Amino acid sequence: MKIKDFFRKKALEQKVDFDNLPKHIGIIMDGNGRWAKRRGLPRTSGHAVGAKTFERIVEYAGNIGVKVVTVYAFSTENWRRPKEEVDALMAILEDYLDHGLQRLAGRDVQIHFIGDRSAFSETFRAKQLYMEKATENNSGLLLNVALNYGGRDEVIKAVKEIAQKVKTGEMEVEDICEEDISSRTYTASQPDPDLIIRPSGEYRLSNFFLWQGAYSELWFSNILWPDFSNEDLLQAIYDYQQRTRRFGGV
């Protein structure tokens, strides 16, 4: 750690109220490709470094007391990328299932995968299920890894389930409420995200947590994900703590 980063971290640690942390933080891990391009490297190199950043940030979030972290790892739209990049991403993700997530599991992290699993191979789906079963009794940080996830897709899934119940007479149209959607999201039993972080200089949600993020505080920065540091996470949390959350009230 550079000296300036050390002092920045110490200063932030003194300012952050660790008794008032956001319970659930969502992170859009963006900027891997641009990070690599600026260094004359293939985009896949950025994804590999970004995977290491992911592990470090998740571990640090758990250490300081955050309860839930959701990382946006692969969206329903990411399939549109060049085949060689998608194949490389799948290889990195599968390697992480075998190694990186195993390390997090050993640190009392409970791991869930959210998104449509049907697009993945049987082997890949089996590895996801194994990781969830192996960590289901861990009592530390709850980590959601969003793979083939899209906020619109998630809402459509919930609407179809509700429509089927109306069709069979189990529900009345007049009785449909917000909870009927919320209870059918991938994160139904979890608190909605208090804070959503997006590095890389983009200012949009990109189909992430469109339902759950209705009242999330948003934090953007120009930092590319591979360069995102523990100090940056603390800064986001500190900035979040300076805001007043009204949830539509006064």
C-alpha cells in the first residue's frame, strides 16, 4: 500500500460510522476492458485482474461488518460481446468457482448465485449449486454473484409467476401488490440494497436491481474496477452516510 493510501484509509476509518453501515451493497464491476486497453493488454487481462479486486473488496466488506454484497458479474446483455471475450469470461468465472470462491467460503462467506442459470452448461450449474450447498451454514457476509442477471428479466419472471396464479384462480388481479413482485425476486429474503456502487465513469444502472434499487443511494466514480481499492469502498460508505434517506417522505 502506498503511503498516501495508508493515510487516506486511516482518515476514512476515523470518519466512517461502523455502527451505521449499509446493510446491503450492490456493486457494478465495470471498467475491466478499458483498464486493459489503456495498458495495451487484451480485455481478458482486465477481467482477470478485476476478479482479484472482487475477492479483495468482498473480503474487506465482510471484515468491516457489511451484511450483504451483490456483485454484477455477467449480465443478460453481456452475451452480445465478441465470442472470444464471452468464452474467456466463462473460463475466468469457472476458474473462480473452483478456486477464488473457495477461498471466500473459507472466510465464513455464504455464497448465492442470482440470475437465469439455464444458459449455462450442466457442469457450470452443478458447480454453482455445490458452492451454495457448501456455504449455506456460513454465518458471515452473504455474497450474491449475479450471473446472466438482468433487472427486466427478473421482473418479467415474477410477473409470469403471478399471471400463472391468476390464471389458475389462486390469485385475484385486484389483490396484486408490491410484495407479490418482491417475494419473487432472486433476493426475496434479503434487504434491498442501501447503496449501489458503479466505478468506471458510467452513470447508469445497466439493468441492475431495477426493482430492488428503487430507493438505493447511488455512488459513481471514474475509477476503473481493477483499480478499485478498500479506501474507495470506505469513501463510498462515508458519502452514503452523509445523505438523508427519505424514501419519498419529507
